[in-house]
Amino acid sequence: MRASFNQLRSHLGAFLDIVLPPRPSERLVRTLTLEDLQAIRPTALGALPYHDPLVRALVWEIKYHANSHALALCGELLAERILEIAGETLGKPLLVPVPMHKKRRKERGHNQTELLCKAALRANPLLPVEYAPTLLVRTVHTTPQQGQPEHTRRHNVQHSMSGTSTTLAHARVCIVLDDVTTTGATLREASRTLTELGAREIITLTLAHAE
């Protein structure tokens, strides 16, 4: 019975691929496993190398399409890293996604860093962290960082964020999560804001690093 169901699902999937051809990035991500990601050599920052075609496809599927399979895989990967970080800190860290301006969020329909945080928490509901999705807000609608030269990236995001609670962040360790980092300008701006809110320590975590 199960074999017949799997065969039917396979035929249905093949039919749908003909009617609605998958995106190239979707086709690459479809067969990825957690073991595949773990086999990719990380960058010096411990992140996945963005120049790898599989990693780039993974990031694009999450960023622009909220691909559930891609999110599940990255959630597993990030949960392991978050658990390691939390195990080396005192108290319960705050898990803080890099914020997105409300205008861009409306255009895209989601904030990929929030989706990644939620995916990690689903992968391991016992992660010893407190999720703080609204602690940081993007107050300036900046141009996308992708494709900008380094000096422009640095100035583009300066003073583009603010905090919503000094009491929540005060004397806490904050783990700031971003999907991709290149120059680190966005994470530095998030760290600056959290420092002003009284955070004791800021640890940055990214899914992929464009070296």
C-alpha cells in the first residue's frame, strides 16, 4: 500500500513539474539533505559559503520564496549552532532576527531571518533561548545591500535600526541571526543598537557568508 502511494506521489510530482516547471534554485534544493549541508566546508566564520551553487540556491529559496524544505534543513543546521552558543553562555540568551523595514516586508511577504529563527526553534523546541522577534526594528528603508560596493554597504545601514525594549536586552547575551553576510555592516548596526539597549554580549550568527 505504501509503495503504491509513493509511486502515485512520484507520478503526480512528475506531472506537476511538466505543468509548473520548478525554479532552477528550487530544483537544486529539492534533493538536498542535512548531510549534504554538513559536508560543505564552512567559511572562516563557520557559515556556509555563499559562492557554492547549492548554498546560493538555498538562500534564494528562503529569501524570496519561503521554501519549506529549505527552511527545515537550515533550521536543523542553525539549531545545532545555537545550542553550541547557548551552552557557552550564562543565562538564557535572546535570539534576535535581523529586522526588515515594514515596506520591504510588505513587498516580500516575510522576513527570512524570522523564518530561519522559527525553523531553528521547530527543529529543537528545547533550545535554551528566548526568541525576541520585535526587539530590533528597521527604521530606515535602505536600498538592498546585495550588489552594493563595500563602502556603500557600510554607510547604507548606519543608524537604520532602533530597539523597542531596554529592559528585555539589559545585561543579556543576544544571538543576532542573519541569512547572509558580506561586509558585516548589517550585523554591526544590529550590534550597535543592542549595545545601546544594554546588552551584555552580542554574538552574531549567519547561515551563509559571501567571502
